[in-house]
Amino acid sequence: MNLPIRVTMPPILFTSHTGTRYAVAGSHWVEVPADTTREDLPTYLLYERPALPERAPEQSWTVQGSKGNAYTVRLRADQWTCTCAGFGWRRKCKHVESLKNESR
């Protein structure tokens, strides 16, 4: 086995009921010497944080409410939101609906 093993979750130390010590990350278990400390873990399991997915591009519009208030409507990854109270309560509003109808 080639050490260190690259893993995508932080490794921990585990001592079994028999006293055997392991470096563990997900399904990777590597038996280590009994005096191994957390600082020694990169020798056995090398944690590499997975890359974050790219954020979907966002579109936004400022719309005028019926009483003159300005609201921001956003579209990101097919998810619509609005800053008006109606959207906050019901998760839908006429501001979002009107923009959806314009884009059809």
C-alpha cells in the first residue's frame, strides 16, 4: 500500500478494544503504531478538501410593487426568490409570476 492515502474527509485516530490503533477516514482504515498522534496522521492519510461546485449564475431584477415599494427578484439555478413579504410567507408572489410570464 502506498502511503499516504489521499482522502476527502478529515482523518481521526481510533483505538480498538484490543488496543490496535488505526488512522480512519471514511472507508479507509490504516493500522498505525500505538504512539501515533494526530500530528502524525498526514503520514498515513492525507486530507484534501474536495473542490466546491461552481455557483450557478444569478440574474436579478428590481420590480415596483403595487404600493410603490421596490423588491428584488432573483433567479439562480431555476430557483426564483423575491424580497417581498408575500414570497416570504407563501414562497410565491405576483412579482415572480410576472417575470416568469415575461420570459416565456
